[in-house]
Amino acid sequence: MNITKICCIGAGYVGGPTMAVIAKQCPDIQVTVVDLNESRINKWNDPNVENIPVYEPGLSGIVAEARGRNLFFTTEVDRAIKEADMIFISVNTPTKTYGAGKGQAADLKWIELCARQIARVSTSDKIVVEKSTLPVRTASTLKDILKHTGNNVKFQILSNPEFLAEGTAVDDLLTPDRVLIGGDQDAEGKQAIEALVNIYARWVPKERILTTNVWSSELSKLTANAFLAQRVSSINALSELCEFTEANIGEVARAIGTDSRIGPKFLKASVGFGGSCFQKDILNLVYIARSYGLNEVADYWEQVIIMNDHQKRRFANKIIKTLYNTVNGKKIAFLGWAFKKDTNDTRESAAIYVADHLLYEQAKIAVYDPKVSADQMYADLDYLNTRTVEENQLLVDVVQDPYEACQDAHAVAILTEWDEFKDYDWQKIYDAMLKPAHIFDGRNILDKGQLERIGFKVSAIGS
Ligand code: UDX
Ligand code: ADP
């Protein structure tokens, strides 16, 4: 099966970078990325590639190379579906905010809409690839909808979960640890798997392309994220213990990370993990386990989320407690709003929840983030519905200059580990702050000794 035209539904953080890299590596394949969101598509088509809607190091160069050659962004969803041999589904699958499974199960509304649209417009056989993170057995839902179209078109469903991490998406896509492809194990299923293997094999060594049945592939995605999140919650749990003892979490992480069975990655204590995947995927796992009556399994994984919520709350409380138990009317500078460095994505970012808690105590917050827009920050806070849009506007000031954020502040809180924060003129910041000048380093990126020599009172996670 030779694939010549690919369509990807969803031009977000997953669909955009993934398709850009496929287009770069396969110049003979026409890749069309579609989205209902016209403004998002317009940004992907902006003549200045620096204005594309997803910030990822290296991505704009790839878009510049492939766009207009074999990479296209459009809102003409039906046409792209009709023409394609292979359709990737990369739409959002947020946690349900209503009805059964509210707060835990994934909302599959968008996936189902996609399936129905594919079913409606297709006139030739297609391979449909699940790219979005989905609960186990979503493929059977897709199959069911697609099978009953009644227009004699044959569909093969593959699961090809995305393992890219934001901020390193381009590298992760160009040199992945592995590519996972799940499909039916009959002859036609295997043919479909082979077609997708052949695309990745253009740049990924064959031994790194793993093929499984659909269910293993779907569950592996949730499991990988659950394991990674669990490591962060584990180290964060111990960071609290370190703060009550003479132990230092950085030293503990180094000591255990050198055990080759444990390994050094994902052991950085922080203000809490964020991002669109970790929490959502664990909640999915918890929901699935509970739906089979596996309460101990569900409780076990749920604790990872409970710990993460505790870590965010604990960080906010530490600020309040240190500032003499009141932050009412006090200016607190936030450096960073993104859920991690090198991305403009803010979904589930710890900064949102820490800010919300401090605002509840009537603090005034000035935020600087090198990549996140003010509109996005206000949208994140408004989404929580804790206070009115006007109150958020009044209490939160978004600035373009970090020194302005810190001017006359009682405290500076580091919420994202942007590299540039390390190189600031901290003496200048100290001079402009109210005294005593406090720093709460939620990412352990600053040199505590140097800051203390300047005169700061420093609180870092886990020491
Ligand atoms: C994650 C998975 O890594 C990726 O494979 C999957 O495809 C999508 O979900 P992402 O959410 O983009 O990727 O970022 P990741 O690097 O995993 O970080 C998630 C969160 O954990 C961030 O908020 C990060 O700051 C935090 N984190 C990570 C820590 O607090 N400490 C660590 O040691 C590592
Ligand atoms: P992710 O991080 O998984 O890429 P995003 O929310 O960044 O998630 O992107 C998902 C995109 O999918 C959004 O831009 C949304 O507009 C788009 N989308 C959702 N449903 C459809 C649909 N039925 N047709 C086209 N685009 C869709």
C-alpha cells in the first residue's frame, strides 16, 4: 500500500509538529493539516513563519522548508479527508467537564465528530490513525462508526500514539526513542501497519519501530505518561520530606538516579507537573480501572494526581506563610507561566493554580513569561471560574519585561524553568524589590548561595 496523500485533522501541538516533520522527511507525500479553527490555520499560514501558533525550537525552519511544497494548512476539512489515503486524528481529547465520568473520563465528543465526518465524506478506502491520546478501546468506537457508513468504503484503524514532549518536539520526532504502531492482527490490519511503518522507516531505524495490537498500543501511551508522572510525584513527595530534614532533594535525586535501574531522568523536583497529558492520562487510567471495579489499581494511580495537587498548593502556602501569613495587596512577581520551558503551552500549568490560590488571598500578581501571551494567561484564570473576568484583570498584571515584573515586589516566584531566568541581573532585581526580598524557586534553577549573598531570602523546593 503506497501512501501518497496524508490528511491530519487537528492543527494543534501534536498535529502541527508531527505533520511538519513527516512532510520534511517525505517530500513526495502530500501532507494536509486541517482544523476547524480558522484563526489557528491562518497563523500556520502566516507568511512570517515565526508567527506559527505553536512555539517549538526548530519548528519554524521546518515549516518554512515544507510549507507550500508538500505541507498545507487549510480549513477545507472535507476535501482533505476525501483525497487522503491516510488520515491522522489529532484533535483534542480533554477531560469531561459534565455528565458521567466528569473530571476523569476523556471527552470523546471531538473524536466521534471526526469519525462521523470521515464516514460521511469518504469515497475510497482509508487508513485512519489515532494520534491523540485516547482511552483504551477507542479504536473500537471508531471502527463501529466507520463500519456503518454503508458506502462500501473500507477503513483500517491504527493506533500510533505520540510520545513527543513539548519544547523538544522536533528532536523527539526526528530521533524518537521508539515509534509505536498498533493495528489489527489479520492480513489487512498488518498491511495497514506496514504502510505506516514504511513512512517512519524513511528516517527512524527499523528496530525502533514497534508494532503491537491496537489495545496494547493505546494502553502503552497511558502507561508511559503515568509512569513519567509518577516519577515526578515521587520526587516531589520526597522534596517535602527534605524540607523538614537536612536532606537536599537535588542530592537525593542524583544519588538514586545513578542507579542504572532507576536512571537520572524525570527526577527534578518542581512546583508540580503540568501539560495536557499527564493528568488527563492518569485520570483516564483511573476511570478505566474503576469501571472494571479495580479500586486498588485506581487508588494507586490517583495518588499521583493527589500528590501533584498537594505540591502546587504547598508552594502557594509556603509563599503566604513566609510573607507573614498574608499576601493581601502584596505584589508577587511570577517568572514563567508555561507548564515547562521552551513552549508557549500553558495547559494545566502549575502557575495557573498557584496564582489562583494567591489571588484567593488577594495578592497582586505581575507575570512575565517569554512566550505566553497575556490573553492566554487571562483565559487560563478565567477558565477556573474562581472570580470574575474583571477581577482577574485587576489583580493580575502581565508585563513584557522581567525587571518590571519584579519592581516593588515583595517576592519573586519561579514557576517555569526558562534558561534566561538564570542570567538575569539579580542584584538589580534585588535593589528594586521591597525588603526583605524573597525568592521562591519552584524549579530549583537559581544559584541559592549567590542570591543569599546578594541579600535575598531564598526558599527552594526540597532543601
Ligand atoms: C509528556 C510526555 O513526556 C510525552 O512523552 C507525551 O507525548 C506527552 O506528555 P509533555 O507534557 O510535553 O510530555 O512534557 P514533559 O517533559 O513530560 O513534562 C511534563 C511536566 O512534568 C512538566 O510540567 C514538567 O515541568 C514536569 N517535570 C518533568 C518535572 O516537574 N520534573 C521532571 O523531572 C520532569
Ligand atoms: P493537541 O495538544 O492534542 O494537539 P490541541 O488542542 O492543541 O491538542 O489541538 C487540537 C486541534 O484539533 C484544535 O486546534 C481543534 O480546533 C482541532 N479540532 C477538534 N475537532 C476537530 C474537527 N472535528 N475537525 C477539525 N479540527 C478539529
